[in-house]
Amino acid sequence: MDDDDRTQEALFRHSILGDLLSRKLRQGELRPSLKELSQRTFEDYRKRPRHIAYKTLEEWFYKYRHGGFEGLKPLPRSDQGRSRALDPETERLIVDLKREDPGRSSPLILRELELAGRISRGEVRVSVIQRALKRHGLSGPRVHLERPARYRWEASMCGELWQGDALHGPVLINPATGRPQRSIVFGLLDDRSRLIPYIEAGFGETSHRFLSVFYNAIARRGIVRSLLLDNHASFTSYDLRVLCATLNIRLVHSRPGDAPSKGKIERFWRSLREHVVDRLNLKEVTTIDELNLRLWSYVEGEYHTRPHSSLSGKTPLEVWESGADDVRWPSDPARLESAFHAEVERTARYDSTVMWRGVFYEVPPYMRGRKVRLRYSLLNLDRVSALDANVEIPLRRVNAVENAHRSRVTLPNPQAEQSTTGLNAPDLMLKNFIDPKGGDNE
């Protein structure tokens, strides 16, 4: 029984004796009053029916007379903080076992003690082990004994930090395959205002899909200064790292398994599930577009305009608008898409092809066998070009069936048809054979 329970019990006792404690009793009046109370049934603070014996009521009465309200509180156990089922040595061993291997569960510790002969089989229950571990702060399925301190924090201004994550949505029909597939919702949240710069559901938890969401977020809400993501493959790609370096965005990844470090967007996912995802009528919502329509109606119509307790009663939209001057916008919005391009070097094959992301593209024949600089879009997987000096040459995917009917005739190399040096090895060797001295005697 903790202090709150002891206080609740004292209030329960006071409510029973209240009338007797508040008035002056005549001689001989206490005994019949207590007997009358002992015959009644009372409901305590835990909603349990209780009958109180006369002797108990009398004891409570005199305890209140001598000690006041504190006298009505039950005394704490003399062995509080110690187990009655475990001796101190065994309890220390349990603690040492848990510290030695935090993955040890209470049932496993109990079984080890039984196998080692430290306790008899059936002598101790699992709950005894669990309470012993809880007293020492070692309870829980996965204990982190040296975890760092965690503090409540937030970004200093709007657009300083966005948190990004993905949420698994309902199963819908993927039109590209015609089969049911789990939808994935990518979203970003501004740490200062809790505003959602962009959110989108689609198929596939890929880097390409996240980059598309990131582009739309920047187009709508400016260029963020820092980006906090977890360690999923969609958030750790080479393309994302290059993009962030290009736009001067600090990319931060949380520690593996440390979901609370992104607690704000995790809390948003919880609200989104409670209000939208778990309430969807999948007879009506059958496409990604219908799902996205409902996501945005919640974000813009409900979430952004609802006061948040963590924002001192303000709405995310109000906080964002009050800090709009701090937002970093692209110097030239028309050139934003050009920043979402990257380059890579590949060797062109002798069949005039180059492979990128598992797809073969055709390059001009004169690039065969050379190192080719490819420029590709982070938003459109089909947009790939070859760079030749300052010229960007769009490439197309190889169509092997069409190529079977293409002409193989090549234009003659004009440089191969004329002699520019006037030197010929056989003629020079013949001349040297006839005249070894080469006219030196003249």
C-alpha cells in the first residue's frame, strides 16, 4: 500500500466515523453508535463492499482522538521494501542476474534459481521476482541500465527542424500490379509548430517516394534547416545525403530503436490512426487518391486548426504563421526542381548501353567503352541524361525487340580514308633495306 492508498483508506475511515468525530458524545452513546455502524455495509475507495467490526471501529475512533487524520492512516509495513518470500541473499542474486543480462525475463530467472537449487520448485511465484526487480528499478521486458537522460525540448523557430517518418496504412489495390498491397504514408512535421509540411500515401517504402514527399514539403513550406529521420533504408540513401548537402540541410538520424527521440511525429501518427486510418470505410476508400483526400481533409481541416496543449493552447497554423519570417525560402523557386537531380559515372558498354538502377539505357554509339556522366532526376525515375561537355543528352530505355529491326549500317570514318602523315611502314622498311645509310654519303 503506497501513500496515496493510505490516504484514501484514511478518508474512507473518516467518512464512516465522521458524525461521531464531529460532535460531542454523551456518556454511554459511543458504544451503541459503533455497534450500529458495525452492522452496516460500506463501499470503500476501490468499490469493494466492507463490513467493519466493532473493535476495529473503536480502535479507529480513539486513534483519531489522539492523532487526528494522520492517526486514521494505516501504518506502513515494518518490512516495507523487503520481500517476505525471498531472503536478502536470494534477492541480491536476482538483481545480479538481471544486471548481468538485462534480457533475462522473470520466468527465466525463476527457472535458473530452481535449477541451481537456490529455491525449491513452486516455492516462489514469478510475481515475486517481478516485484523484486521493480523495487530495484530493473522491471520491464528490455531494461536499458545506462540509457541517456531525456528532456523535453523543441526547435527554437519554425523551419529549423522537421521530423520525418512513415506509417503503415490500409491494404488497397495497387493499380500498377492489380494486386492488394499495404499502403505507406510518408509525412513530415515541423518541430516548433507541429505543422505538417506535407503528407502522402502511396505504395512502397522507398527513398524515391520519400524524396517526392520532401520536394513537395519544401515547395509548400520552405527549405528546412535540419531533418530528423530514423535509420530505415528510405531515409539513409546516397541521393538524400547529396540533396541535403546541396540545399545546406543538416541530416540527423536517431539512434536505432529510439522511437521516443521522434516523439512529436509519433504522437501525430497516433492521432492520425485514431481519427482517420483506423476509422476508414474500406468499401468507400479503395484507391490511394481517396485515401490521400481523407488524410489532407484531417490535416488541414482538423489538425492544423485545433489548439494543442503542448503549444499553450495555440493551433499549429497560428504558431507557424507567427514564425513565418524565420522560414528559409529558395532564392529561385523556379530552379528548385533542378536541385533534385544527382550525377553518377558509369562505363558505357560496347552495345551502346549503360545500366543505371537495374535498367539499360541507350547512349550515342561514339560513347561506347567510355566513362559516361549520367544526370538523373530524384523525382522521376525515367528521366536520365548523359552529359557530354555542356550538352545534356536525354537517354531512353533499351527496347531489345525494336533494336532487332534497326539498321546496323555505320557511317565511314572520314579520317580513316585519307593519309595525313605521308608515312607508311612497309615503304619505309623497303627504303631502309635498299639504302641503309639513307643518303648519308651525299
